[in-house]
Amino acid sequence: MRIARMEFPTLDGPEVRIVVASRQEPGRWVDVRTALRLAFERRGATPAAARRLAQALAPGSLSAALENGEAFMEALAQAAEDTCEEALAPEGGRLVAPIDPSLYRDFLSFEVHFTNAARLHNHGVAPVLYEMPVGYMGHHLAFIGPEETVPWPFYAKECMDFELELGIVVGRGGRNLRPEEATGHILGLTILNDFSARDIQLREMQGRLGPAKGKHFCNAVGPVIVTLDELPSRDLRMTARVNGEVWSSGQSGTMLWSLEELVAWASAGEPLPAGALLGSGTVGFGCGMELQRYLNPGDLVELEVEGIGVLRNRLGQPPAEGWWPSPKTPSIQV
């Protein structure tokens, strides 16, 4: 299945709906809530009750919908096969971020990327990167979708960067999963752009925590989620373009850690909720830092992944100077 979220204009303002690609009419989307409402009405529910039930099972939030478990997954599959013209999403909808993550964690799973980073910063590769999937917790509320503008934080001066990644969408939650169990917990893959303010990132991580401000201002995801069974392979071509120029390309098959290993480790010793988004980490040479090239205000960044599509975002303009903390004087000598 190909799953997305669309925003439609209504008399009460924009409304977001979960949609799924129609198997009966290629190129069209089925509104999952409408398909559910019609199905409930066919089973004898009153129109008012059918609307309430459909809205509860397929809210605008995909994370909230995934909490409904198998009932929602069955509704997705049935909507994809729906032949009713009334269930088709109206023309003119705008794709938004396909997932509003309940949790966001990003990993380092491409060896070429982290060895390049070590070389550029004149330090060795940490052995732990070969011992376990290492990642950080990001800001799950700072996501935008396709064609949206990336807010430029005031503390980013000259090293704004993109990162070309896969996004792993968790369909079923779990805890202490093993890799052989993890495939059944993956809804599908999407494209993830982990925008990074490198200047503040390198400064703050000298404190041996983070990244925080260097990453938390914005991530982009989309345009759709594709289930694993509909992808051509696990070795997908990944390409990054800036203002139409190809900056980098790579293959998802070069991941050091598998999708299942990332999901399993994310669930180790803690709950991994439905609707979580896990980043694969940056494919080798999939960011400006590795190329020693950085983004400018107004640049158009396009990330393309075979079988998924193109995620397109433009960089906004830097705002006026914001608040900076005042440096403190050390009182303890180490």
C-alpha cells in the first residue's frame, strides 16, 4: 500500500485526512474515513453513527489511527480495494507529512557517513558504532511535509545542511522486540530529511550531549509511506538534488544495521509506540557536511528514493537575531 495524508479545504477551515492509493483507479487516492463511513452505513449504522465511528477509527492523525491496531490496518486494506466513486478523495488536496510521529529517533547506520564525519573532524571512528545502533532522540513535533518551507533558526549562521535518509514508520508498538519479530511492526518506509544546523550542533555537542538545537528546529518527511511488500527491493537508489543539481546519491542496501535491527534496538528496554518514526541515518555522502557544501536561504532541496518518490522543500529566510544565553564564569576548577 501507499499511504499518505491530505489536507482539504472545508467551510470550517483545512482538514487533514488519511488516504490510501486506490488499486482500482491507479493515480487516485481513497479517503479512508469516507470509505469507512460508507461501509458502516452499508452494515446498518445511521449516517450520524457511521460518521462518528469512521472519525474515531480514521482520525486525521496517522499516529492516533495506528493506535487502533488491526481494526485500522484492515480499514486501510479495504479502502485500497474500494470501488465506490464516493470514497475517492476529491481533487485539489494537498499532501502533508504522511506521519505525525508519536516519537522520533534517528540512528547512525551507514558506515560511509560516520567514517566520513570522523575524518572531517579529525577523530577516529568510535568502536561503539559497530557494536550497537547508536542514535539520538529528536523533536517529534518539529516535522513538516512536502513542498513546505524549512524555517531557518536564528542561531544557524552559515552551515545549514540536509541529510538524505529513510524514515521507518512503526505500525505496531512493542517492547523488547527481537529482529525476527520486528518486520511485523513496520508499517512502511518514507523519505526523511534531517535538516541540521551544523554550526550550533558542533558547539553544543562539545558538552557530550545532544544533538539538540542543531536538529530540533525542523525535519521533513514524505511524500508518502510505502509498505515493504510494494518496494522494489531493500536496496533502493537514494538521490539528493539542490536547485536541480545532483549533490549525492547512494544505496539503502549499504546500511550497516538492518531495518529490523533498528526497530528492535529502539524497543530494547523501553516502549516503542505505534506511530513512531525511526531515521536510518544519512546515506554515505548524503549531506553537505561530507561534501563541504552548505545550503543558502531559498535553496530547493529534493530527496528522491526509488519506489517512494520525491520529498521537496525550500529553505526559508533567516530571521532577526534571537535570544542568546549569557556565558557563565566557571566556579569549579577541573
